[in-house]
Amino acid sequence: MKLAISGKGGVGKSTLAAALAILMARSGRRVLAIDADPNASLAGSLGMPVEKQKTVIPISQQISLIEERTGAKVKQYGQMFKINPEVSDIADKYAVKHNGVSLLVLGAVKQGGGGCACPESIFIRALVTDLVLHKNDTLIMDMEAGVEHLGRATTSGVDLMLIVVEPGQRSIDCAKKVVAMAGEIGLKRIAFVANKITCIADEEFVRNALGDDKVIGMIPYAEELRLADRNGKSVLDGLDSGILKRFEDILGALEKGGGK
């Protein structure tokens, strides 16, 4: 299974990504989680201690690696460089494992000019393409609110774009923009998960806005999740059994092809 998880900032993408990754790892799968959000927080959601998080160096900051593989200097423009750099060994060499999940952080690429190609962006795009199309691992991508790291070449390998929303109009509007962007690159397999639900009215608001058949899960607002973040625990540590079942049911829906 290969999932891309997106949505407006703060809705709980990393919470859902970490929960699904840990649950899949517990079932014996080899799981690779990719933090593709510039505001990286997936390591914390997996329960990785702060000291261990400091050992995770974003791929975009691996300057010597990028220069070696692309044949170009970072932050020097007008160069010739490889557009298909060797990336097949990156996950094995640079992922950090915790709670049974191997984590890679992509990091932000600082581009000069509007959307220009640079060695960092070319390298990361090649890496994502390799992970999606050529690796057999279960893959979960925690993305920013968009499809920045995906392209038409990778859509055939993504099983589903899972968009996390909360019961608010700005979150819904953002979700619809993500759907439109996904459609532009040919990614039409979409499903939604609603987070921070407090009442039936919240559920009805989300279902009416997005379509009942596309919403595969509802996660209630939970104090345990907030405390897990504050205390440096994984999102599943000390979780109420009822809320844990919500995450398990979402995984079950995904395994049955929910949202397709």
C-alpha cells in the first residue's frame, strides 16, 4: 500500500500518518514513512525522542550527497546536471527507524526564482519517484497541502490520496483545492478522514461538504493525542481503546479499497 496524506496545516496529517504507519508495522509490514512537509513533525508523532530526532538530517540538507549524485553544485545556477540521479539506495542508508517504522525527512528546497529546477529539487523528485514506483515497502507520505512532490509519473504507483480535514470551512476549501491539484496530475483516487470531531453536527458538516461515500473515517477530538504530542509520546501511546479503533477502522477501510 502506498498512501499520500495531505490537508491544511494543523488538521492532523502527521497524527494520521504516524498512526497508520505504526499499526502497519505492528502487523509485520516493512513500513517507510516520508515526511514531505516543510514543517516536519512526523518524527515526533512516531514518538521518536528529541535526541534521536536530531540524528535525522533532511535529504534536502545532504548537500554533498546531492552534489555527488547530480554532478552539480547546490545554489549555483546555469549548470548542467543529471536529471535521473541514482537514488535507489537512499532509503536503506538514510532512513532512521523508530517504533518499527523507517523515517525519511525530505525537507524544504529553497529555490531561486519561481519554480526553477535545481539539483535539490531534481534529486528529491527522483527519490520520490523511485520510492513510489520501484520499492515494495508500504509507503506513507506525510505531505504539505498539495501535491508538490508527486508528478504524473508517480500517480500510477500511489494507491490513494488521503486528505485530512477538520470541521471548518477553510479546511474543507483547502481539501477541495488539493483534490483539484491531484486531478491535474491524474491522481483521482481520493478519500477523506475528518479529525477533531466533537459532535454529530461536525460529522454532518464534513459529510455534506465532501460526500458521505468519500469520508472513510472520523477521529474525535482527544485530549490523549494532545498530551502525547506534549509529552513526546507516539500518537498511539496510552490512547483510549475507542479512539484506537477509529484508526484501526480507517486502516481497514483503506485495505478494502476505501475511496477508490
